[in-house]
Amino acid sequence: MTNWLITKNNKKVNLTDIPALSINELREAVISEQKRPIAFFGKDWGNGATRLFVVLADDINGDLLVSSAIFSANEKSYECLTQEIPSFHIFEREFYEQFGIEPLNHPWLKPVRINQDKYEFFNMEGDEVHQVAVGPIHAGVIEPGHFRFMCNGETVYHLEIMLGYQHRGIEELMLKTPSNQLAESICGDSVIAYNTAYSQVMEGLKDIQISNKAQLIRKAALEMERAAIQIGDMGAIAGDIAYAMGAAVFGVTRTLVINTMLEWSGSRFGRGLVNVGGVNFDISEDEINLTLKTLDKVAKDVDRMTKTMLKNSTVMSRLEKTGTVSYEKAKEIGLVGMAAKASGNPLDSRFDFPDKWMKELNFEKKPFNGVGDVNSRFKLRYKEVKESLAMVRKILSKLKEYKNEPVLVDSHNDMSKDAFIVSIVEGWRGEVVHIAMTDGNGTLTRYKIKDPSFNNWYGLALAVRNNGVSDFPLCNKSFNLSYSGNDL
């Protein structure tokens, strides 16, 4: 019997075809593959049993490897994978928290979300050691999260991040009332990415083929979302180092992009645009021409402001060598998306798990030689803004060829029975992963979601080490991770 079912992104498979191994067999299979974990989650399997599903990414070949293990009611532990493959650390912690099956010898077996009552922070002793506690309540509209710094003088030795203050039960809600409105509300700055992943899952389960026009509009919207948030974050980084001109210019420029989204869909963040079966709104030729004109201005303003900012020696003294995560450490702990790319690991599911348009429109992955500091994360944003704007131009040009196609097709098909599907969408932070499975009646029985922040919060903790405590806001903004995407 093979240990893995090999599938592709957005491809429905039969649940009964997924191998069911013993946990020791699965553990050995995972270790022998040495591939990146995309998902590691459990499902109640009846009579007290729990089935653990594992999805690994073969980023080179664009394959997904799926397998599972069944724990009987009496099996409450297994030898952890984290000791062998550290990137499993957060996945095993979540699995233990949700199902009570302990990964033995896990080096940091702490709660992920359900933690406010009895969370034991790491403690250091010494005459000059002191703790700085920040949050969970922050100024303005920032979401809740607690940061505990262990410092010697002004130097941070260790940062521990405790989240889970707004656990909303999203995965359970998806089983009861799945909808595009729920999907786009999970993480408010990644509306298009989340809504696209959800729609692709549902379309796969219902055997729905959307039009070329709808595919291209979704793709353009995803890149508009990426450009808008990255420009906004460039402004936020400028603001955190008191470079007021950069904060003002990038803020105004971001507004041009999101106001264009408003013209497309009636929402600056693209709410209501993506739907199961396609999209709800067409983009007229006049809107295309206006968008292209706006993007020309956006590209010029971002280019001019970035070059001016990076020539400033005071700016560079704050950005360079601050908050560094090395390539080796980023890969070891499993960083994804922007955080990984800034450290030199070029993970990008747009290119690693491409749809047909990536080849047809000749989009190519371009290298980025980052060293993992704030400067690298700033420059990567600049690179991605330029690339996303160029992609939108090409997509909108292609869109004109399909002007007579519908934007939305009927989506009332029944869901397939005993089905399993994975959808990965590269949001601006990194890979957004949605996984769904159905039972023999075609009813959703498990819906699993992973935000890139789930992988990357620990990267922020490592980035702050050996920096001044006053550098934390800048490091934090350079990652700009999601609380709600993590807490679910």
C-alpha cells in the first residue's frame, strides 16, 4: 500500500483513497519525504477515534501529498515530529490543543489559542533581567494579542506571543452556514484571497467550471489586494521610523488602489466581488481604461517615493540589520509567503501551484535576494507592488478577449460524496489554505483553514531577539501578521 495520495491544488479526490496508516507509519512516511507541511489536523472519526490528516507540499513539482493516521479511543500520544522537522511545531501544538493527543517530547508544547487561564510564560532570572508586557489591549483598532518581552537592559533576549483572544469558531460555522460572506470576513485585509480559496473549494466539490472572464477578474482582484496592502505597509513602516513623508505618500497612493476596487465591486476591500460560480460584477472597458490610467500613477508614485526613502541614511540605519531572520532559521521553522521570501526562501503558491493563466500570460517567478531584515521586507513589498501592477495590466488586457462570457454560472449543484479538496491561494502575507471534506451524503463534515500568520508569528518572535525593545514596533509592522487569521 502506498503511503501517500498525490493530488493537485483545487483538485477533488475521493476521501476513501486517502491512505489510513498507523501513527508510527505516518510519522516515518513524513520524515522520509522531508517536505513542507501545508496542513496537519484532526477529525472525530466515531467511537472515540480521531483521524489525523497530513498534507505536504512538493513545491518543486506542484504536487500535494495527502495521508492520514487513525488514533483509537485509547491512543492519547505519539512521538512528536517537531524534533525531526521543526516546521511541524505549531501544527502539533494545535492538534494537541484540539484533540488532546500529545506529541511526546515536543520542545514547546504550549496552547495556540485556548490559553488565557493558565499560560506559563518562559521565565529568565538575573539581576538585570526584567519583563515588559504589552497588550492584549492595544491602541486604536489593533486586534488583541499579548507580547511578553524578556529583556536585559534594552536588549530583548526572548519574546513570547500569546494569542487566542478572539476565537470565533470559524471552522465550525463553515460546517453550519458556509457562505462567501463568512469566508471574506475571516481576515479583513485578505478578503479576495479568502473568498477565492473558499469559492474554489466549493466549486471543486460541486464540479463547477467558472468562465475565463471570472477567473481573470478574480486574479486581477487578488493582485490589486496585494498591491494595496503592501503599499499601505510600506507607509506604516515609514511611519514607525518617523519618516512622515513616506507615510503620507504611501497612504495616499494605497487609497488610489482600494478606491479602484470600490469602482469594481462597491467595496474598497473587494467584499461581495467573488462568489461561488465566478464573480458578481463585470469590469467594463471604461473601467479597465480608468484602472490602467490609475495604476500608471500608482507605479510612478511608489517608485519615486521608495527610491527617495532608500537614499536617506537615517532611514537605512533603522531598516538594515534590524529584526533579522536568517534563511536557515526561516526554512527550519516553516515561514511562508512574504516572511519566507524576505529571508531568501522563494515560496509563492502562485508559481509553485500555478493555474493555467500563470503560463498563458507568461508570469515568471523572479528571485529576491533578501537577508531577512526589516529592509528586506520593505524592499520585497516594493518588488511585489511593481510585479502585481504589471500583472493586473496584462490580466485586464487579456480580459477583453472574453467580454461576451458570463461572470457567474449556476452554483446550485450538490456537493460530491466522500470528497476531499485542498485550495491554496497566495494572499499578500503568503499561502491561505482551505480544506474541506464531505461524508457519504455529500454533507460538509470538516472545514480546515490556515492563514500564513499561523506559520509566521513565531518568526516575529525570533526576529526581535537581540534587538532593542524599542525596535519591536518596527519589526512587528514589517511582518504585519493577522490576529484574526490565527485565532479563527
